[in-house]
Amino acid sequence: MPSLIRFLVICGVLAGIAYGGMFALATLVQPNEREMRVKIPSDRLNK
């Protein structure tokens, strides 16, 4: 039984680290907004 408790504690700690990393990325990292241009050949427009 102690090995099961140790396994569950390790899984909980790893899950907490993963959740904390995702939370930090979601709250601390701001995406950069920029203009996007895509050139479309004129032969694709006039069919």
C-alpha cells in the first residue's frame, strides 16, 4: 500500500506542475497582433 500512495503522490505532483505551467503560459504570455497579407495569384481569382 505505501507504494500506491507514493505513486499517487508523484502523479499528483506531476499533474500540479503541468497545470501550473499551463496556467502560467495562459496568463503571462501575451500574443503579438500583426497584420497578415497573403498574395493570391490573379489566375485563381478570374475563373
